Amino acid sequence: MIIKILPYSIILLIFLSGAALYKKSFGTEGGYRFSKEATRRNISRIVKWYQKEFKTEEIFKQAGIRMPAYFYQTVRYSVLALWLIYMTYARLVTGSGVNMHIALWLVFLVATRPSMKLLKYRSPFCLICEAITKKNREKCSIEIDRCLSQLKNMAISMSDKALSSDCIIREISKSAKIIKPYLNRLLAYWYEGRQRDGQEYFAQAIGTEPAKSFAALLGRLDYIPPDKLISQIELYQSQLGEKRKTAVKKAREIQGNIVFMIALVSGFAVLINFLVVVVGIDAFSMLRRVSF
């Protein structure tokens, strides 16, 4: 038991000795001020690394995850620390093996690291965020299609009235859910007379072709008559429908290729297994006939 605790005791003793020497090295008032300034700089560096080193906020915003970076880092490091304490307790007190826990702990540490690259490749965190971003963009595209249908119904029912573009955007945003924050921000640009900036913001915030086309259509609402607006909306809807069909076709092709590869590998595995068994049985029977 003493031999197991000895390395940890040495590490703790070195840590305490270093802390004591650090404190004693600043005895004068100037030294104390220098120590205070150095400590403040170190703390600010730690806080900056903790919040902005891996640009967690930007990654979360791109993925549409509404979570503060410091909260994610706090939960992540808390889980890692508690897990490490549990492994230490299990190893020193109960004497059980923790090799599997150590491997999983390292995998969790690397997989949850908020960075886009890992050894010049996309990190697991990046792959997860890209999957979430893709799913959110698909939801936004579906809701933009619904907004186009609502805009078409408004143009048909109010063909004898002239509505301003800001009024139309406000009515559309009332029934929207996923893209409602983007529409509200777009409407704020509209009130400031910055329609072009609002269109660019909406297209870049969602990051899809339907969003870009929808923003361009909203910018022309004040200049298109209701009858031409209906035909324009139908044209946009047909284009979005074709793009959606193409995306679904590509996804099905990828799924089919994956299933084909799995079936091909399984067939080769069965064939190799059959050959090994047959050759092994023949070789075993042949060896039994050979007399030494």
C-alpha cells in the first residue's frame, strides 16, 4: 500500500515545495507587485485559453448549438476530473485494474477537444458539429419552403392590396420557428434601411442556397407586382424541389454504395472462412495419414 501511494506523495511534495519557493521569492514590495502582476497575467491567459483557444463559441454558432463555451468546458473538465479521481480511487483502494478506463479517458479527452483539426485531419468534435450543422441546415431549408408557400398564399389572398416588404417579413416570422431569429435580425436591418446587409446576413447565417434565394426574393418584394410575385415564388419552389430531389438521390446512392461494400466484405469473409475450414480439414486429415 505504501509503495502505491509513494509516487503520488512525491508529486504532491514537489508541488507544495514549488508553491512555497514561489511565494518566498517575492519578499519585497516591488517583488510583491511583480508577483501580483505576473499572477494576474497568468490568470488572464488561462481564462483566454479556456474560452477562446479553440474558438468554441464560433464552432457552436456555426453548428447552431446554443451553449456557452465556458459551460461546455466546465462540464468537460469536471467529467474528466471526476473520472480521474474515480480511477485513482479504484486503483489505490480497491486494487482493481483501470487500463480500460484509462484508454476510454484518453479517447474522451481527444474526442471532446473543441478543435477543428487533429493531426492535420478533421477532429471527432468537428465531425459531430458538421453533422449537427447539416441537420440544422436541412431543417432551415424545409422551413424556408414553408415560408415560400405562406408568401404565395399571402400574394394570392391580398392581390388587390399593396403590402410593404417589412410587413410581409413580420407576418412570415410569426409562424416561423427555426429561422425566426434570423428573420427578426433581417427585419431589424430592414427597419434601418440596410436591405442589402440584411440579405447578406440571412444568406450567410443559414449558409444554404435556398436561404440565399429566399433573401434575394425578399429584397425584391417592393418592386414585384403580386401576379408576377406568384410566378416568381413558383419558380423558386420548383428549383428548391429539384435540388432537394437531387440531394435525396445522392444520399440514397451513398447509402446503397455503403450497403454494397458491407455485403461485399461479408461475402469475402464468408468465402475466406470457407476456404480456411476446407483447407484446414483436408490438411489435418492428410497429416493424420502421414506416419513419422
